[in-house]
Amino acid sequence: MILSPLDWCIVAAYFIFSLLVGVWASKRAGQDTKSFFLAGRNMPWWLLGISMVATTFSTDTPNLVTELVRKDGVAGNWTWWAFLLTGMLTVFVYAKLWRRSGVLTDIEFYELRYSGKAAAFLRGFRALYLGLVFNVLVMGAVSLAAVKFGEIVLGLPGWTTLLVACSITLAYSTLGGLKAVIVTDFVQFILAMVGSVWGMLYIVRLPEIGGVSKLITHSNVVDKIALIPDLSDPNLWVPILLIPLSVQWWASYYPGSEPGGGGYIAQRMFSAKDETNAVGATFLFNVAHYALRPWPWILIALSSLIIFPELTDLKTAFPDLSDDKLGHDAAYSAMLTLLPSGLLGLVAASLIAAFMSTMSTQLNLGASYLVNDFYHRFVNPDASEKQLVFAGRLFTVVSVFLGAGLGLLLTNAKQAFTLLLMIGAGTGLIYILRWFWWRINAYTEIVAMISSLVIAGYFNFFINDKLEDWEKITIGAALTTFIWVVATYCTPPDDEKTLRNFVKKVNPGGPGWKKYADNNTSSEPWPVPNGILCMVLGCIATYSFLLGVGQLIYGQIESGILICGLGAISSFGLFKLWK
């Protein structure tokens, strides 16, 4: 057992806090579905933004970053840094539209935007698919990281770690609903930032590391620190940089980075007080997620290349770690075992909290789909609010068992990440265009969904070793996109009444809706061009601060200041442009 009694006390204190929050929020949460799933639609931007950041940071996040750094260097993080593009697009284009829709879930949107039996089928199927299949896969990836953390840091079998952490998560999630989730997220974020920064400072000062200057010049590390992959080698920059920035960000449906917004990001926007708070929340999330958090994880990952340069070194240090869980992603947890008592407890509590934060969000989100968009819509339309809340709590219990069980079967973080990208490859463009092109219909999404699943299954089970992951994603996206475009023109459009009502309620504007706009629709200039310009400035600013801080850490003071200066100029331009 690596943790001291002091460490366990710190972990136990967070468990008790989480339970108390659940009890505190339970009375209001049990009133109706709006309270249980949307926290009463009265949340401020700063609390929602931090909740999004906390949810995106789970136990598997630093594990994934560590695996990417150890295999492909710091530049390997462009695999997920590229999702900033869709994040900023959501901030400046889609956040207002989602808030205006007035729906309880992003799946309810289907019967607002589309018409007929196809729309009803799509809503029901997506509720089951996202609420159970996809959601369980996400929770499985998160649970996998908790298993490795438990085996390495806590010295406990994986199932024991999941049993304890999931029980606490289940308790406050079922009692307090989304409000309990959001409040615990806030504390989790503080814990995570303090723990990761403090832990990083201790690790880089270890005698074996000798500080940042010696770290980045070490023979095991020096070829891993580049922020941009070697542009002279297509085998490096194409999969690491080109594909994520040119294809992946818009083509793939990934939790927290859904093109056009969706999932728990949409849920947080629905929970906001108003449009302004919805936009502010998503902006805060993207800045904090991409510019604020990555560097402590990256420096610990680089340090692991000195302490545990090979997988055999990890196996030697942790002989009880099961072979199927041995991977580069385990190096992050391994590095945490070097922390002293007290600090280790704080970091352990922060990572357990990160696990609980993501699990609780996915549990609440999945239950909202199953209750609102399947049970209430198709099984029991006359159900009372009390019955719906009870059903939500029941679905939460079922989901946590499925997600934890899958976590025991998976082997590494990159495996789960890639699988999620491949499953949704090619569908993302629909979620971007459906707000602005009337011709997209329910059949478009049905065909795209089936196509992406079939193609992903074929690539994984029949030609798994013949193509690289980036090739699978690119080819899958191209094939799926072609199929759904053809399907769009080969199927009937939605009825005129539905389309006119959608335009009247949401007011998306633009040439794609001109024929369905009437005199009651606002005649304000179409905000999308200005929103896209804001998106570009927001991306430049965030990337500049991310890369500029990296240069400063590397000791490249002049270039670091110059790049951060570009970020400041872009931020000023964004402030002046955005209204």
C-alpha cells in the first residue's frame, strides 16, 4: 500500500464532501426533470464553464497525454488540441442557437428540427445509442484509467477501486442530479489544478530529473519536446498535425468536442441562466481546457521517460500490474508514486475526483437521454415528474455497472480514444450544417450513423492491421460523408410547417433558410460570418498562449513572449469584435 494514513484521510475527506453535496442538492433535484437534469436552468457562466473543464478532465486524460508524449512527443497532443476549432465554433456560432431551442436534451432537438416518423425513430434510437452504447464506452475508458491508477498508486485491485469510487459517484449523482454534479465539479477543478501543478513541481525537482532545463536536454527527452512535428517527415506531421486540423475536428463526434456542440456541453448550455451565460461558459471551458491545463501533465510525461524509459521498466517497478493493463499510459500513475505523503494524498484525491466528475456527468447525461427521449417519449408519455426522476435514478444505477464493467475489459487509453473517433467519423459535418441548411433531414442522420458504425466495425475487425489509425479515420469520414450527402438528395425533405417553426423559434438565419423565413423572423444581419471570424481569433489567441507558455518553459524567452504577444493581440481583437 503506497498511500499513508494521511493520504487516505485526504481521499476520505473528498468522498464525504461529495456525499454531503448530494444530500444538500437532493431536495430540489427530486422536484422535476428540469431540476434533476438541468439544475433548474439557472446556472451562472463561470460555474458551468468550470464544470465543463472538470468533466473533460478525467483520470484517463493525463494518461492519454502521457501516452501521446511518450510515443509521439509533445506534438502528439495535436490529436486533441485540434478540437479547439470545433470548440470555438460552438462558442461563437452555436451556443446561442442551442439556448434558444429550449429543449431539455440535444436529442430532443431532432423532433424540433426534423419531421415525421423518421425524426421520432432517430430520437429514440439516438437516445438508446448515446444513452447506453456510446455513453458506456466513454465511461469504460474513464474506468480503465481508474483501474490503472488503483493498481499502481492505491495498491488495490481494479475492481475494488471502481467499486468504492463508483458507489460514491452513484450516491451523489442519484441524490442531487446535475446541480450536485456541477458543484462537485467546481471543487474537483480546484483540486485537480493544485494537485497537478504541485505534483509537477515536485517531480521535475527530483534528483533524477534535476529541473526543467536538465529535463528537456536529457537524451531520452530531447527528441520529444517539439511543439510542432518535423515538417520534413510526412510520416510524422500528416497523422499528428494535418489530419487533426484538416479532417478530425469537424468530421468526428467526440465527447466534449462535438461539432456544433452537443452532449454534456449542450446540457451545460441548457442549464445556463440565459444566452450570455451559455456563451460565456463555453468560452471559459475552451480557454481553460486547451491553454491552462496541459503543461503540468506534459512535464510529468516527459519526466517519466527518464524514470521509466521503457515498458519493461514499468513492469519491473510494478510487478503486480496485470499484463493487459501495461502500457505507456500507465506511466503517469507510476510517476505519482514518487510523491511524498500528503501531496500524494492530494493528487490521489484530485484524480479520484476527476474520475467521479466525468462519471457523474456521463451518468446524468445518459439518464436524461433514456428518460426524456425514450422512456417519456415512447414508453410512458403520461408519466409524472416524480416517476421520471425515479426512472432517471434507476437508469443511472444500470449505466454505472455497465461502464465500470467495460473498464475492466479495455487495455489502454489511446485504444478507447481512437475507437471513439472512428465510430463518429464522417458524422460531424451534419451537426454543423443542420442548423443552416434546410435540406438535411432525419434520413441524413440515420444513414450517416449506420454508415459510420459499419465502416468503423469493418476497419476494426477485418483490416485492423492494414491501415494506420489516421487512415481509418480519414477514409471513414470520406466514405460516410459521401453516403449521407447522396442519401440527403435521395430522401424527401422535412415538411414545411416543421421547418418554418424551427426558423421562427431558433432564428438561425443565413441563405439556407431564406425560403422559410417570414415577417416575424428577425431581420438582423446574419451573425455567422462575424462568429467565424471570432472563432479564428479565439483559436489564434488560445493556441498562442498554449505554445507561448511552452516556449517560456523551454527557456525560449524571446519567442515565448512574442507568441504570447500574438495571443494578447488576438484577444484584444476578439474583445472588440464580439458583441
